[in-house]
Amino acid sequence: MAHPSAELQTTVVSTLTSDQAILGLLGGPKVFDHAPERMAFPYLTLGRTAVIDWSTGTEDGAEHILTLHVWAKGGSKQETYEIMDKVSNRLHDQALPLSSHRLVNMQLKFAEARREPDTDAYHGILRFRAVTESLA
């Protein structure tokens, strides 16, 4: 059985890279665990994930805090906001499929867009809270 965070990450990447609106904004399936060097903007990277065990004596469960980073470059934050909006709409409160777990819910809990110091890159941060239960 795969770890629920690994399943969740796989499903999130698959969901985002199969959405035509997101692909259009990113210019392709540019969602990475770690972006390749010299990657053209814009793109998404998977950030920190924290897992809290919610298991009981009879059921396995976990809370996941998943962070996604939007990286864009340009004259304004507008591109960053557009990507953040599409990503949050695609993931927030959606029933995403997992193979050996059930996604109880996934909700956007935090969003921030800012210009990175000393560069002309914009950085969007999306933090989601997801709860999973084991199917077995």
C-alpha cells in the first residue's frame, strides 16, 4: 500500500497536468517536485508536505498539509493570480481519486502572491489541507 501522501501528490500532479486551462497558462505540463534548471516561467513546484496521524484504534487516517508554489515572471502579479485561481478551483473541495485511500476532503487554507526580492519573478503559495482514510 502506498503512503497516502505519495498517493495524494501523484493525484494532484495528474489532476493539474490533465487540466487544459492550467496547461494553457503554464505552457505545458510544468508541475514538478523540483524544477529543472533554466525552466521557462511559469511553472508549479510541489513544496513541503506535513502529515499528522489521525488514526484511532479501529481506523487509519491522516491530515496532510500540502504546499504548492507558483512561479511566474512578468510585469505584474496578474499571471500568478490567474494560475493560483485555476489551481485552487481544480483542487479545492474536489473528489480526487486515490488508489488505497479515500480523500475525505481537500481545502485551500492559505494563499499568498508576492514578488521575489531582487528578481522580477513572482511567487504564489497555495497551502491545502487534505484528510485521508485507509480503504482497508
